[in-house]
Amino acid sequence: MDVLSHWFMGSGATNGRTKFWVAGVMGVLPDLLVFAPNSFFLDERPEITDETVTADFGWYAWEAYQVTHSLVWATIGFLFTWILFEKKGVTQRLFTNNELSAKSAALWLWLPWFIHIINDIPTHTGRFFPTPFLAPFSDVHFDGYRWSTPWVWFTNLAIIIAIWGYVFYKKRAKSVA
């Protein structure tokens, strides 16, 4: 559910500006960049249970996680994208709104990534990939709750339903008007 949640939260939050697939990919990239390459470093993937800890995934996963789940590094990515869009122009292949400025396009592109990090801060425990959202300046993290905790899972689902409910409400209101 974790990866799907990130996909649907990111694509819902940017609906009408960023293409569905682009926002979805940006929403899951922080995890894909950690766990897809990490599978090459491990002989077998650890089974995820309540006893699984970050160290079970080897050195690469934690090192990459500190970069992909940092608001600092994500902000740097946003700034580089903004500069790139200023210099090269906004590529319309990524967006549904053709009138975005370079800054707006970079923001809408990176918003799913930021949402991913913010969502992970309270939903990862201190033992299982605590989110280092201020790395590399600080290793402060929040000892949150596992995704598998029922109230976390249902709250997450409610957020996704609320986001997409709003998207469909706005589309319906627009088509009726």
C-alpha cells in the first residue's frame, strides 16, 4: 500500500497541472531509487515484519534513503529543475497545463516528492527507515508508526479518498458550469 499511496497522493495533489503518470512516478521515486538498486546488493530481500529493521536492507538502502527522503535534497532538486526550466523551457510532455512558468512547473513536478517525504515522517518508526527529513544537516527524525498499524493504514486511505474526492468534485463542478 505504501507505494500505491505515494502514487495516488502525488498524482491527486497535482491533478490538472502534472500528468498522472509523471506525478505518480515522482511520488514513488524516493522509494524506487532506494529499493530497486538495493535489490542488486542483497542476496535476497528481507521479509518485512514488525521485527524488520533498517539494517536488514544493507548499507546502500540507508545511504540512499538519507538523500531521497530529505527535504533539503528535494529542495535542491526543485531548485535545479527550476533553473533548468528557466534556461531550456518547460517541457510540455510532463504537464497538462501549458501555461506554467518555470518556477510553477518545477514546483508541481516536485510536489509529489515533497508529499512523499512529509507522509513518511510520521509513518516510519525509529527502527525501520526513520525519515531523515533534514539530512545532511541533521539526523533528527520522528519515531512514528508503522504503515501496517490499522489506524495509520485507514487514515492514509481516507486522505487518498479525500484528495481524489476533491479532484472529481472540481471536475464535475467545472463540467456542469
